Amino acid sequence: MRRVIGSLLVVLTAASQAAAQAPAGKAVTFDEAVEQAVARNPTVAQAATSVARAEAILSQARSLLRPQVSARVESVTLDTETAFDAGVIQPRHQMTFGGTLTVPLLALARRSTTEQARDQVEVATLSGDEVRRQIAVAAAQAYLAIISARRQVEVEARALENAQAHLDYAQRRFEGGVGSRLNMVRAAQAAAGEEARLENVRLALRQSQEALGVLLAEDGPIDAADEPALDTPAAIDESAWMTARPDLVVQAARIRAAERIVRDSWKDVSPFAEASFDPQYVTPAGLFQPSRTWRLTISVSQPVFQGGLQRAVKREREILFDQSKIVLTELEIRARSEVRLAQASLASLERSLGSARRAAEQADEVLRITTTAFEVGATTNLEVIDAQRSARDAGTTVTVAQDAVQRARLDLLVAIGRFPR
């Protein structure tokens, strides 16, 4: 039995050292993690392509308001030339060089399309800001998960240290003929259980580090270098945070864009006028066809009857405009609820953290008293093991409460639009 217990101690110590020496990757601060996630995450890059696409559509709309120039070359070969008396009316081989310059004179519909495309660039840009906010929040949550897992590792490491100390003492008593074999086996069982829990929380820590590495677009785990100071404001002004939340700002931009489309509906049936200039050079010239000619054309068109199409299109646009306003109202209601809930959660969790810390201090005191009593024979090792378990559970409760408070602070900052800064 002594050899078995000794082997168990060696295995526990070796496993602990191996887990402690596991590579954790480079460490970054909280601000560095958020900045790198926003700068390098592929989702943010995808949002940037949406902005670029909207800008390309705007350029296309603008091009329709600018002069257009085209050129043409034409070669004609007939079976025979056409002549009259001594003059050639139509040569057999003839080359024509020409061009066309077209300038829009009155194009209200095209101009409104340009303004609408500019609105979509704004919406895409603000939507990109919202995507960056979401990535920043995800990186912050992964960072806090690492800190929480690290605290839990510390709790389990202390629990294992206590269990191993109790096992050492039980083994010495057994070897000295004072303790019982049952007490020693119980202590060994408790130590093995603590080692298993320690391995589990170390694995959770590694998983959190890998998750942060993915968010930061790194090929490997990333560790947390510090604990962030998430300071929440004492007073919250609704009129201020309403204009700071990216999701509300994006929806407000969508409403402005939809309103412009409705307001510009009449331009779809407005007159359209353009001028075109067509110079032409023909060689060789015919008898009735000069070599150099040009033509200036001014055309004006006006839709007269479209079978009710314009009214139907305008009605659809008005419905989309009304829907966007309803969505904004829903977002505002949800945002107010998120702020109220975040404030209430933070206050409640801070009170819970205070209670958990007091309970942990009391559990540690109970463990010290119980261990001392066991060493003088005033109690059994069952009570020591139970006290160890209670101290470990109390430490875990503190860790969970600390993590919950930090997450509640982050949620409040996100709810009022102050994260990321």
C-alpha cells in the first residue's frame, strides 16, 4: 500500500508539472486583443468589401451623369462602284471614321439614383462599424473567459495542494502506526479527484486561449496578459447613448435612405433630355456624300402612361420606409431593456460577489480549523475532506461571480455604446 500511495504522489506531481508547462502562446493586453481582432478578423474584412461594393455602385451611378464619348470605324466593300457619267456616286471601297459625344441635359432620375447610392455607402460604412463592434465584443468575452479559467485553475491548484498535504499527513500517520489505512486511501482518492478537476479546468483554459487566437486571426493560442478595468459610468444619459449605439445609428441611416427613395419617386417620371454630337469622316467621298460631316441632336422624352406602375412602385417604397421605422422602434425598446437589465444585473452580481468572497474566507477558515483538529485527533479525515471540498466550491463560486461581474460590466458598456471605445 505504501508503494501504491508513493506512486500516486509521483504521478500527481508529474501530471501537475506537465500541465503547468503546456504552451499557452503569446500574451496580449485587453486593448491589444480588441484592436487586433477588429483589424485582422476576416469578418471585418468582409464588411469592408461591402463598403467597397457600395462605393463602386455609387461610381457607376455618377458615370451616368457625365458626358459619354464613343468612336467607331467602318469599312464597306461593294461588289462594284456606282458611277454616273464621269462622277462616282458610291465608291467600291469606303472607310468611315466617326464618333459620338453624349451629354445629359436633364436627368433627375439618374441624379436621384446617385444620391440613393451615396446613402447606401453610408449604410454600408455604419454596418461595418456594427460588425467591428460585434467582433470586439466577442474578443472581449473570449479574453474574460481566459481570465475566469485562469482563476479556476488557481482555485483547483490550491485545492490539489491542500489534498496532497492531507495525503502526505495521512501517509505519515499510517506509516507511523497511528493512522488507519482507510484514512490514507480516502485522502488519496480526494487528491486524485482534485487532480482530475485541475486537468479539466486547464483544458478549459487552453480552449479559451485557442478561441481568442481564432478571433485575433492568429495561428495559435493567445493568452491574456492583464485583467481589464471595465469602468462603468455612475450616471447614464439616454439621449447620449441612444446616438452612440451602432445598431441604432445603422437603422437610422437605413430610415434616411428609405425616406429619400420615397421622396424621389416623382423623379422616375420626370423629363429626360440629352444632347449628342456626331462628327464623321468618309474616305473616299462620293459624289453626293461629303467627306466631313457632323450632326447635333437634342432629344427630350417624357413618360406619359405606365399603367399604374409608378403608383405601385411608390406604394412599395412607402411600405419599406414604414417597416424600417418599425424596426427602429423595436431596436430602441430592446436597447432600453438591455440597459436596464445590465444595470440591475451588475448591481446584483456585485452584491453576490461580496457574499461569495465572505463565504470563501469562512470556508478557508473552516478548513484550517478542521485540519488542525484532525492533526490533534479531535475530528476525522471525512470532515477534513468535506472542508476541502467546501473550500474548493467556495473558491469556484468566487471565480464564477468575478467573471459574471466583469461580463455584466462589459454588457453595460456595450448596451450604452461605450464599447469598443
